[in-house]
Amino acid sequence: MKRILLPVVLAGLLIPGCTTMKPSVQSSMVMPAEGPVAGIPSEIEYADFWIRNSEKPDQVIMTPEQIEKFNAENPLNGDVIFDVLGMPDEIDGTNIRSYLAGMARTLLDGDYYISENIPLESAERKRIAALMDTSAVPDVIQPKKGMIIRRVQTRKWPTIVLFTTTPGDIEFDTTVGTALDLGHPVALLHTSSDGRWSYVRNEIYSCWVPSSAVAFGSMDVIQELRDKSNPVVAIGHRVSIFGSPDNKAAVADYQMGSYMPLRMAGRDFCRVLYPARGDNNELVAREGFVKRDSSISIGYLPYTLRNVYRQCFVPYGHRYGWAGMYEERDCSRFAMDVFRCFGFRMPRTSSTLLKASQARLDLKDYDRQARLEILGNSPGGITLVGWSGHIMLYLGEVDGTPYVIQATWGMRKPIDTDHDQTYRLARIMVGDLLMGEGSQRGARIDRLSTVTIMGNYRF
């Protein structure tokens, strides 16, 4: 059988978003900003405000068939959005072995800190590198297909130790890449020497996950669990799955935008299938029960402005979570989860999200006034704006000021001509695109690289 050279997306290069919000040498000590942001009208911090100001909030923007066609024709399919279940039975393991060896050298040679100015000890680095067991990666890999059985943060190295490249920076764990939700398909490429970590390929990139968070099994079981013919979609922040309608303790949960196959819709509960581990550690499809309330939708939501605005504000005010830290969202995961509720298959990083539609415009040659005019003519709610490192969802204009909703870590204000004050926001919030005016990096409107509309539009 012909072996396939599997493209490996480097875990060390996966940048979910908001990296440019972190303080730098030009900024002074970080200050908290937990209350209302000055200049943001309180009434615009509600979905209903934007719905009332929409001309046709219930008009269908794209039908389910059009969204499926959009997904099938997405130019990001392949390397950026990878078909894990379509992976061949045999792949070339030499590039994976080489990559893992390079990551081990990066860990051994880099500067990392566990707290304040305490460096990651050499003995701990060597222990983690030894766990990677890179020499055991075969020339030919026969990947096992499986699914994530509990929400988990992926890792660049097989460790739960939080360490960073910046002393004291506990909010940006260098080891994490993203979060995978219950039911996410993966393929096993390698296992740590102690068996506690699995190196897997998912739809986004290759990474380490705890072996306890994944189960592998037959394609028949996987296809049963991936059945989209009648999905129970999570449209609340997080949806609990119970072992029976009478159970008070959840056996699993899944996040906004994910789905479980429906088996029966009852008056109070929906019976669904969810992935779990069987008696022999194999992947099994288990029956569970989801409360029939406003946190779920039987089928993907109709793609209308009313529904988009409502989904934008579901996690409003939630804590910022870099790459899924603290069980929360960063800027790119926020945008990704919103549009998954409508059936869109979305990439993960801010830079790739800005390429998620054919309807996009490069802004590098436009001045501020032109940018404001372009945004004024763009549909609120379904327009993504940002740059490589940060992405926001454009809500619309109020009195000529463009507003966005975003998961953001912080903002800057100038102290003098050479220094900024960094304010820690660390939440999902509404802001205007003039934030940062006068700072070393400038206002966000001037930093935008791309405007992207999630629909059949043309600039």
C-alpha cells in the first residue's frame, strides 16, 4: 500500500489569538479593568439592541444546503481544516519523528518559567523530553481513529505543568495549543513512554492529549457518533449530559457549537449518543439525556441575524481563556463557536478565521476613513475583523462609531509619547474600534488587516 506523507501542523506555531494583547517592554505594569469600559453605552451590551436595529433580523442569510456547500468548497480544507477520518491506513512517520525530536530540543534549550523568575528545572525538561520517546516513532505509522471523550486542552509537550516564556505570565501557558470538545475526532500517531499521553492528529493540528481523554475504536462506532442527520446542538455556554432523566450529576458535557446525535426527543429530555470508554477501553456510543431547554437546538440554528446576535452574547462577560485555559474561550475560539452553531466548519486561529470566507477584503492599502466606510457598508453580526493574532466580530455602528464583540485580554492607553499603560480586561466584551488610540500600537481600526463576511457577499 502506498504510504502518505502526512502534513503536520506544528504545535509550536498554532496561535489561537490575542497574542498581541499581551504587555511588552513599551507598557508599564498591568492594571485591572474589571468594571464598565469608559465610552461604551450600556444599552449596546445586549443582543436585543442589535436585533432591534436590524432591518431584517429573521431573513435567512444562507440555507443549510448553502452552508454545506460553503464548507465543502472552503479553500482551507486540507491542511488548515484536516479530514482526520479520511486519513489513510498507513502514513510516513519520519517527518513526525523529526518534528517531535525538534520539539524536544526546543524544550531542552529554551527559556521557560514556572512562576515569577523561577526557571523550569533541567531535570523536569529532561523528564518531559524522555516521555516523548521520539526514537520509538516508526517509519510507517498505522493511525488508530478515535474520539475525545471529555473536553481537554491539547499540549505541545506531554505535561500538565504550566510554564511560560515570560516570568509570571500565568495566563498564557506556553504548553497549550487549543481545547478539543467531547466528540472531536482524532487519529493516534504515537504514545508517550509511560502510556499516559497520546500524540494525535485532530482537525486543526497534531498535539499531545492525556490518554484518559481519548478512546479509539471502529469506524462504524465513530460514524454513528458523528451522525449529523439530526444533531442536538449546544447553543448555551455548555450543555450537560445525564446518564438518565433522574440523574442529578452529569456524566459528560459539551460546549457551544458542538453536537450529539439525537435518538429520541421527549417532553423534558432528548436522548442522545455520546462517546465514552467501554469495558475493554474501546470507544463506544453510549446513551445519555440532555435537558430540553434553551441551551440546545434540535438541528443547527437558522442562519439569521437574530440568531447570530443572540449567540454572540451567550458567553458575554465570561472570563478570557487563552487556548481554552480556565475552561473558557480566547478570541478565535469565541468566533469559531458562534458560527459552529449554524453548521459552519471553522478553522481555529485568528489568521485562518479571517480566510474562512471568499467574501473578504485586504485593508492594508486603506486609510482610516476608507476603513470606516467599508465597515459601514458591511453587515453587522456576520462580519469578522482583525489581524494575525486577534479577531473580533463586528456588531455595527452607533452614531458613526464601529462596535465589535470579542474575547480580549487587554487594552492599552498612552501614558506619554513613549509609554503605554496596559489594562487587563480578560473577558468577552463589547468594545469600539478606536480602543488603543494614541498608544504605541495604535487604535484597533488602524491595525485591521482584513474584513471577512460569513456569507455570499462581494466587496
